[in-house]
Amino acid sequence: MSESTRLRELLRPGRIGPLETRNRIVMAPMGSFLAEEDGHLNERHKLYYETRAKGGVGLVIVEVAAVDFPRGAAMFRQIGLSDDSFIPGLVDLAERIHRHGAKVSIQLQHAGKIATRDLADGRPLSVPSADIPMPMAGVLADLTADEIQQIVKNYERLPEGGSLVHELSVQEIQEIVTRFAEAASRAKQAGFDGVEIHAGHGYLIAEFLSQASNKRQDHYGGKLENRARILLEVIGAIRKVVGQDFPVWCRLDGKEFGIEDGITVEDARQTAKLAEEAGLNAIHVSAYGGPSGIGFTEATLVHPKAGLLPLAAGIKKVVRVPVIAVGRITPEQGERALREGQADFIAMARPLLADPELPNKLAAGRPEDIRPCIYCYTCVGQIFVNQSLRCAVNPATAREAEFEIEKSEAPKQVLVVGGGPAGMEAARVAALRGHQVTLCEKQRRLGGTALFSSLVWEENGDLVDYLRTQIEKLPIDLRLGQEVTPETVAELQPDVTLLAVGAKREAPAIRGVERRSVLSGDELRQIMAGAPNRVTAAKLSLWQRALLWAGHTFLGLADHPSRVRELSKRWMPVGKRVAVIGGGLVGLELAEFLVKRGRHVTVLEEGEWLAPQMAIPRRWRTLHELREHGAVLLTGVRFEAIQEKGMAIISKEGDPRTIEADSVILAAGVVPNRDLYEAIRARDLEVHLLGDCSKLSYIEGSILDGARIGRAI
Ligand SMILES: Cc1cc2nc3c(=O)[nH]c(=O)nc-3n(C[C@H](O)[C@H](O)[C@H](O)COP(=O)(O)O)c2cc1C
Ligand code: SF4
């Protein structure tokens, strides 16, 4: 079946009121932190949107725009819509999006208690009730000192002597309602095709909707009809200024997760019905779970696949207007949801950061060419610390002008050594530019450490598959199982050598590190993939080796990470109690893998912070999972010795302690591997370092290096 038949519903035109879209893929709104501090758009910002329109989406919903800018803005660099000076920039943006056949709307927002900009400017936060819960401690939990410093900037000018929050009077509510209407009118004047009212994610309108934050005694509080009043008034006021023919819809939380007295599924359905009666043309169903901890990844940026779809399906049952579903929905799941009548449009956020060309590639029947999102939360983690959007797998996101691929005027012979993400990305880009590329990988498969890491973070495997497919499609001389030495380089005589050989492991200088009960994270993954080297294999008993050989030979374990993940639920070469040395990204990923397989894990970290390399929301999620499974997480420890049945350490408080453990896993002591680099340089040949052999920077740094150097040579 062709792709366009397989995804017939997704790729078919859609309609929201009078608005017609070329397909039913919507770019979900994403605050990008790209606007100027005065709320105006700049070239970089416009190009970021234009690129996504060009990529084939049916409808772009431009990110949160502050209707009362700078009041009520959620971030420093947010679009403003509060006066006519914003119109010319928006006219240009709308034209550039239209030029590529997409439709465009914009999200109207007042951030209420999350209006960071208000606090930064010394204004109290506008809220429905003065006793609104402010979970600040949760937001700062598990953040590093640097991150806290970035966030604290937002609170430097707290309202002097006064309260942090200001309960809105009825007159002030009316003024905000008017601001929404004026902002909608400006969007219409600027040539936008519709507006989305942001009535979710804990922002002002959602604060009114939620009993958790609305304790008002007047006609804006109490029963749902009252709590929904501000939303209904906003809809009415907008309709008055834009007329009946201009599409207006809202984003609602289908539920507030883990918030006492939060919005229930029933509340959300009733609100949707009221909003429809008030004249909306569609309902966009998201969810909220608080700005910290597990809530963020359970709801707003949902981690479970298609995790919010049931909420959209529930609302679809009670309204007649189209429903937009969102939340980690793949094209296939989206197609199914459309066919089954669970939704009318599928919004995507992160997948379009990872690959803006996703809709065009689907339409062209090339799904294998879509660069996948690995759900690492780097993009949104940036916004948390007041930095512009970026994507770990797509360096061109929000840097579109920097990352064009241009043909080389002087094609070269390029040797790429190492087939992990850095090497594959560099080879891909260099080949697209017309260079003659040879890619050597010493293993018999491409993927490098990312392939092993996909055992514990499944999503990394999708990226490896994508890159491998691109390498196979391009005219690249791929040599698997080929170890490169300085002699090989001399023999191949490349014009330039790109070294992407990754990191090397140096066992930490801890007494007892040579014990058989000690494995490095890599050794564990190698064993589980059925491909241990000789040193590692020596740590296994005879029957364990036989078992692995059988798995490797008959089940093809090494080529099927999903089989290894399954097998590891039944068997792993580690005891019941495991001490993991190193609480960085690798250590915590491994620890999560182990606790989910019934191991009692203690993570021991010398430094002060756990996994600073993980984007904040992912770190919150991982730490939550570990704590839920009873893992012990110790920072600031010193290692004394690895013993027969445990680890002797000195705790942060300076006390000697013994951590009981049957196995010890080393997830620290990794350093860039520069051995080959020095040898090649000594021969006066052009050579560049990429990825972990340049500096430990994991997938994001590896892809970035590959992308940059592939373009630079
Ligand atoms: C970087 C980033 C910024 C976001 N900003 C907004 C926003 O401005 N308004 C909004 O309603 N949702 C925002 N979201 C949530 C997305 O619109 C979307 O609901 C969520 O990412 C789930 O969709 P996905 O799984 O396709 O990424 C943001 C998401 C990301 C990744
Ligand atoms: S940064 Fe990570 S989560 Fe965000 S879009 Fe890119 S790959 Fe996906």
C-alpha cells in the first residue's frame, strides 16, 4: 500500500469552520524564546516558522503570544500582541507561512501565575485567588546551581514588600478579556487564518477553570459555569471583534494530572461543550500536570506514547466541532485516531522540531527519511533556563540559516572513522555536499554507543536506524568491521579524515576495581547484546558464556535491541543489589534500566549533582522513577574500596559507610579517545575530531559536530 493510501486520513484536507487545510497535520504551539525582548519577531524566528510551513504542515499554530505584553508573558523572549506595533512583523510571518501553502494561527495567552516576566519586572502575578498554590520548591528540585542561577534571574525584582500574587478584581478581569479580543483582532489584521485561546497549562484561564487555583466567592468562582466564565467572555469578546467567519478555537486541558482538586475529565468535557456553545470552531486537547517533577512529562509534554489521545477522544464524543489531538502521536497512531473518529486533526510539536519536513516526507512515501525525535526534552529544557529553543537531533532547528547544505565546489575524498551518530551525520552531510565519502566502523553494525544506549533509552535506536538508512541510501563506501590505523589512513590517502571514534573507558582508581563483580556500563550492554569482548567475557561463568553464544547465534540478539530488552527482564549478569558508580546521564539511565528489572540500586556520585547532562524534565522523570522504585541516590561521596559484597565509601557528611552490593557497575571514568588523532596528526594529515572523542557531549554534541564539520570541509 502506498504511503498516501496508508495515511489517507492524515494527508487528506481538513476544515476548521471556514478554514481549509491541505492536510490534518498541525504544528502545535511551541514557545521558542526566539522573539526579541520587546516582543517583536526577528528574522531567525520567522525563518524557523517558514521552514516548518515549507515542510508541509497543514496548519501552523504560532507559539504563545502575550495579549497584555509584557504583562502576563511567560518568558522574557515571547511574542507580544498588545499593540499595533506588533502587526507588521506578524504580517510578514503570515505571508511567509502562506507562501508555502500552510495556514497560520497564533496562540493568545496570559500566563497568570506562570508569568515569569511579571516577576522579573517587579510586578505581582495576576491570579484568580490570592491563596493559589505556588509549587516553587518542586520547580527547583534536582536542578544544578547553574540552572537555579538562570531561573533565579526571573525573580530578581520581586515586588517590594508586597505579595507575590495579586488577586484580580472583576474590573481587571474585564480588562484582560478586552486584551484577548484586541489581540485576536490584530492577528486577523495581520493576515492570520485563526486564533487559539490558550485555556490550558496552568496559565490564567486554566487557573480560573481549575478548582485547585480558583477559590473565588464571586461569579468567577465555585461551580464550573462560573469558573468557565472568563473563557466564555473571552470567546464572546473575540467573536464581537473578528466576526463569525474568523476561526477561533481554544486549547484546553483534558485533565490536570496529580493536582488536588485539579480539572477532571468531566470538567473538561463540560467546558468544551460550553466553549462550543459560545461559538468556538474547534477544541485542542492537551493536559497539565504542574511545572515540575513527573507531572510535566505525564501531561504537558507527555512521555507515554499517544498518552493524551483518550482525553481528546472523550471530548470528541461530546462536541460537534473538530477536535485537535496532541501528545507524542506518531503518523500511524494519528491516522488510526482519525479513522476511528477519536480526533479530526493531529498536532505535533517535538517531531516537527526534529524534522520539519515530516509531512512532505510522508506525502512522498519516504517515512524512513524522517529524522525521529528521541524525546530527550532538550528543546523544552532550554526554555526552562531562559535559553532559545534547540533540538538534540536537528542542529538546524532555530538555526536554519546556519545549517543549509550547499554543494562543495571542490569535492574531496573524505574518510570518516567511526559509525556512531557523529560519524554518520558527518558522512551524510559530506556525501550530500558531493564529497566522496568512505565510512569505516570497527564493529559489524553502525550505531556506536548510541546503539548500546538504545537498550536503555529505546528512542535512541530510532535515530540510529534513521542515520543508518541515510548512509545506505547515499553513495558512501561503507566498510563495516574495519578497524582504522594510521597505516590504513596513509593507504587510503583521504584529503581529510574525520575521527568519530567515541570515548574510552578508564577504570577509576578504586581498590578492588578488578573484581569479577565489577562491570562497566558498556560491558553490561555488550554482554546483553551478546557481543562482549575478551576481557568482559572473562568475567562470565562458562554457562553464561554459552547462553550468550546461543542467544547471539540463534536469536540474533545483537541486531534486535527490543529482544535484548525483553531478555534482560529475565536474565542479566548482575546480582540483586547493584551499586552504580557515577550519577551522570549514563549512570542514571543504567540505574533506571536496572530498577525496572527488579534490582535494588544505589547510585554513587562524587559530584554534587545528578545527571546535569540530562535536560531538566527528563532528569525529573528519571529521578522520580528511580525514587519510586526505591533506588538510593547519594551525591558527594568518596570511594574507598570495592569489596567482596559491597562498596566502602565516605559519605557526603564525612562518615565511612558500606553499601551492600552483589555487583558494581562503573558508569564514570569515560574520557575522549584521542589515540588515533595524535597518530594521524603526527603524519601531517588533515584530521578533525567529532563527538565524544572531541569532548563528551552525548547524542546532541555528536550530531552537532557531525553537522558542522560535514558542512565545513
Ligand atoms: C519547546 C516546547 C515549547 C512549548 N510551548 C508551548 C506553548 O507555547 N503553548 C502550548 O500550548 N504548548 C506548548 N508546548 C507543548 C506542545 O504544544 C505539545 O502540546 C507537546 O509538546 C506535546 O506534543 P508532542 O508530543 O508532539 O511534542 C511546547 C512544547 C515544546 C516542546
Ligand atoms: S530536543 Fe529531543 S525531545 Fe526535543 S524535539 Fe529534539 S529530539 Fe525531540
